[in-house]
Amino acid sequence: MAASSPSLLLCFDFDGTLVHHESDPAFHPAMGDMLRDFRRRGAAWVVNTGRSLSQTLEGLAQHNIFMLPDYIIAQECEIYRPGFFRAWTDFGSWNSRARRAHDHFMEKHVRFLNGIQEHVRTQTHAEFLSGDLGQVGIVARDEAELDEICVVIEEWRAEQPDIGYHRNGRYLRFSHADFSKGTALMELARLLKVPRERIFAAGDNHNDLSMLDHRVAGCIACPSNSLDAVKAHVEAHGGYLASRTASEGMMESLNYYFPAGQAQQRPRR
């Protein structure tokens, strides 16, 4: 595993960014070779995903990614690292803070959640879900329907900005606004003492936008299969838009920012 103070943090969303289920192969083996080379040079690599920890590990195995990440950010906000006595453990106090914030969010925003549930039930074809561990969210018929629901959510957020949500495709999960892929990556960088200029972040969907920000990462990118909104965001923030999908696009992006694995990245566009 990587040293405690890596020279770089390479942070990737999983589905759609590292792997593309419609491609063959879904994960290009040359990407694994590239990650091993960066690790030899002192970099650490991070999977930052909406999947749970167990689902992330299952996905890595499913796609024959046998070199485990140095860190996993699961469910958009929980930071894990390999442990001595357990396979993966909480890194720092962030996870316990995130769980307390979520519990407080659920208690504070009962009226909001009930209101959104009623709106979904009576005004849409979507489904409001209450899951394990207090997770609540929405599954819409399609992305256009979720766009309309998000307009209603944003009206509530205008008055209560701690209302947050993670959106991926037609799925949405509510959370405290302070805990996202972006803030979790910032906390990981703080714990590892890695400056933002030495962080690469890449994603393809709405829930990746919080980490595709130069306040979080000095180098940002997205694959060609990204949503148009993500491509526009990355371009507007001076990031790199790959011409290839998922892992092949990630190899292209890493070669752009770090030619031939160089320690010094290319200046930002």
C-alpha cells in the first residue's frame, strides 16, 4: 500500500469512469499497469463511489481489478483504508462525523422529507425509498423526471442549505450537504497532507461534480461517456475532456496531466 504521505492522489469514480459496463473490456488492463506504475512513483489511488464498501470490493473483483485501491470513499462520503486486523477500517474521525450529521439531518428535516415524499407520490411516477441505515432517496422513471423533482428540492434548499443529495442517473439519495465526494476527498487529502495541486479527480455523473472542482483537485477530468452536464462543468473549470470511454479515457487523462508518468503535472489549461 501507499506511503502515508503520497506524492499524488489519483481519485476515480467507479461505475462509468473506471469501468464501463457496455465496453469490452469493461476495464482496460493497461489502466491497471498504469496505476501500478504511478504507485511505484509514490502515488496513491482512490476509488470514490456511490457504492457501499462491500459493493465496491465486489465490483473490483468482478472486473478483475486485483490491485486494491489505497483508499476507498464509499457511499459518496465514507473514507476507508486497509487495516491490520480488518480488511478495511474507518480512516480518521470523518465517518463517525458523517453518520452523526446524517442522523441529525434525518431528525431535523422530517417536514422536508415528508413533503418531498408526498410530492413524489402524487405528482410523479417516481418512487420514494427508505432503506437500511436510515438512507432515503428517490428512483425516478427517467432522468428528465428526476430533473423536475430536483427543481422542487432546490426550492427547499434555498431556505435550508444543509439539505443535500447525491444524484446518479435516475437515482437520488438524500444527505447532509457538508458530506459529499468532494468534501470527503478534501478530508482525505488533509489527513495525508497532499495539497490540492497534487490531486487528480475524475468522474462522469452528477454525484461527481463536488470533486470535479479546482478547490478540491488541481487536475480534473471526465471520460467521453460522461453526462453532457459533467462535460460542460469540467470544460468550464479548465479540466480535461477525454476522447475515450471510462478506463481508456482515464489513461488518456493521466497521460495529459502527467506525461510518461512524470512527477510534475502539465500546467492547467
